Amino acid sequence: MSAPQPRLYRSSGTRGYQAEISAHPKHITARKLEREVQVRFAESDSIVHTPEGQVHARPGDAILTGIAGEHWRVSRAHFADKYRPVAPTRAGESGTYVSLPNRIVALRMQEPFDVLLADGVSRLRGHAGDWLVDYGDGSLGIVTDAIFATTYEIAN
């Protein structure tokens, strides 16, 4: 007998918070703290190895490196809404950026789960204790509890 498949959450690709997360009785709202990250922009199709799985990057997508050395992708379409350059870096070039204090909705998961990203190809695996994060721009993500604690400020 095989183990049950983890629950799958799908990024909608459309603006707004997903009701199944924002209406959950245990959801929280939080604000991203301003933190500096290193950014490079993909020049060709590539794969980003994240702690939660492999993510496909397209030319122009931002590939970020966090304070713990972790990597993640932010699509070109959403990057300017989430990060601003730190001088002498100019917008659109590789270098140092700071995260903007955007509001998110999140749910700390009690069992393993999967997230299908808005590209329809990249699939991430979360573990019990990880956070399912809804960025409000049609994208979902997975953030470990340790990184969530240093990256977000809970608002409720």
C-alpha cells in the first residue's frame, strides 16, 4: 500500500489572495522585512535548485541568494514589485537588492504538501512545519519555519 500523496496547492497566476488560504481559520498575515539579497538575472532557460525543489527560470527572471545561501526565483513580471536595487546597483542589473515590505498571507502546514508554481511546470515540496505563502500576486511559495522567522513580521 503506497503512502497518500501530499496535498497540492496551485498558484493561480492572477492577482489576489487565494480563498483556500486566506479564509483558513489558522492563516496569518505578515509583512516582509527589508533584507538585502544578491540577485542575478537569468540569461537563458535554466534550473534553480531550491531547498524545496527545482524551479524553471526563463531569460530575465531574477535568481536570488538569501542570507542562508538559499536560492529562489522571482519571475521578471513580479520582481520590480518585490525588490528595489541598492546603489550602486541599477534596476535590471545583477547586484544587491532589498526586499520591499509587502503583505502576504500564510499558513503553517501540519503535514507535507506540494505547490505547483504559476509557470505550470515547477513543483515544490513542503514539509510539516513549513509555511505555505500566498504573495497576493498569483504566486504561492514555501518558506521553512527558520527562514520565515527571520524574513517576515506577523501582523495579526
